[in-house]
Amino acid sequence: MIQAKKYSGTVVPVVTPFTTTGMVDEPAFEALVEAQIAGGVEGIFVLGTTGEGAHIPRDHRRRLVELVVRHAAQRTRVFAGLGDVRSGEPGEAEGFFQAGVDAVVAHPPIVDRVPVEGLQAWYETLLNGLTGPLLLYNMPMTTGLSIPLDAVENLLGHPRLAGIKDSENNPKRLAELLRRFGGKPDFAVFVGVGALMEAGLKLGADGIVPSVGNLIPEICQQMCAAAHHGDWLRTEQLYQRMNAVSSLYQKGRNLNESLAALKAAMHCRGVCSPQVLPPLRKVSAVELEKIRGQMQELQLLA
């Protein structure tokens, strides 16, 4: 676990490689982690939405966390998603902290839904049961509700609250989020929507969580670093590259389809198989070849 200083920079939500039998492909996963570190990213987010965290069997989740912590070997920060936490209880968090993660990340519950007016109390209960830092995870696309900014403000100052990963595609919300909470010494704001990352950094976001970092971690890290140095021309150039690459798996697809297409793109680079867990479906052979052709055009294949 890396200690001290506020979280910032590029944190990549890594995919989870699987074998054709649905088991975690541990060698591929370790190679992916190494590629992220070589790309200079400031953090790796395991068991997030991009990593199909909600669908990974519980007995595999701790193992995945242990793998990434061990292989990262304190060369970058490690964040772990708690999945669908029930009743505001810590769930797997303590095991993840024991494994060495820097912080856990929790979105509002999906199965045992909590009304939006009850989210502040739900998070307070969760925070009170933790022994390490937590980042809020605002993801309305999957949870069906948005964490109110007033609730975020009321949670500020809790000793276990380290920040928020906001993945709501809402420019006005992001601007207000950063107006109210940006620049605080003990609360990090990460932008989780690709379309808002450049704007968010200009408004003072501490970092980004780009799924495209699975393919081009170095570009994402350089873009975020350029923004933090105020080099907006360089930021824009790198951001255009990020958008061009992310469009090959996101454009015209819903979230589940884009996750499968990202896995297919990584398969084309020899990183992992295109396997995904149900309810996701891997891309067809025709679609795989289409993605391969687009990657060639983007000069993503050796």
C-alpha cells in the first residue's frame, strides 16, 4: 500500500482476462498490469465496471486483488471495486485492505436498492465500517441513480473518505462537482467519462479513469500530466488520440457491447482472449475482424 499524498493522475480500470473456460487468465492479467506500470499510470483500478467486477465470482475476487497488488509491488497505486455492497456493510473491503490495496471504490447498491435520499446514510454506515480509504463511485448508467452533491458535501471530512470517481455523463454536474469540491487537500475528484475528461481537467479535476488506458496507458498518462502542467495544446492533441482509439470499441455500442469490443481489441494485440462473462457476449468473428482493421488504421498493431 502506497502511503501519503492525495490521489491523482491516471488510474486505469483494467479489464479482467479470462480463459475459454471462464477462469481468470493469471499470466495475461499480470502482463496487463505490467503494461500499465510501463505506461507510467498512477493507479490501477481492479474489479471495476470495465473489469466486469460485478460478474466475477466472489471466490475469484480476492485472488485478483492479491495478484495485482503483488505484481504492482508498490510501483503504482491499487484501487479495488467492492461490487454490489449489501446493507452498507464493508463486505470484502477488509480482505482487500489486508491484501494491500490503497483504497476501495463503492457505487450505490443495485440489488438492495437505496432511495436517493438515503444514500448519505448508506455511505456513512459503509465508511464507519472500513479500516482504509474509500472513493465514492457515481455510475448512474448501472446503478440507476446519481449520488447527490449535497450528500457528497455532507460526507466530506469523514476520515475514511478519499474522493469520488464520477462516471455520470453530465457536464453541468461535473462543473458543479468541481466548483464545490475541486482543490480540496484531502478529497480527490476523478473523471470517469471519456467525453468529459479534458474539460474536467481544465476545471481542476485531480485525475481521470479511462478505459482506453487498457490499450494506450502512456497516452492517457501523458495527457493527464500535460493538463496538470497547464500545457493545453499538448493536452488537446493527446486527448484527440484517446478519443480516436476509444471510438473503435465505444462508437455505436452500449456499455456491455463496448466492454466486449474492448476485450476483442486487446485480443487483436495479443494481450488476452476476447472472452467475457455472462451476461456479456463476446464479439462475433466478423466484428472481431472489423475491429482488427480499425486498429490497423489507428496504428495499434505491430
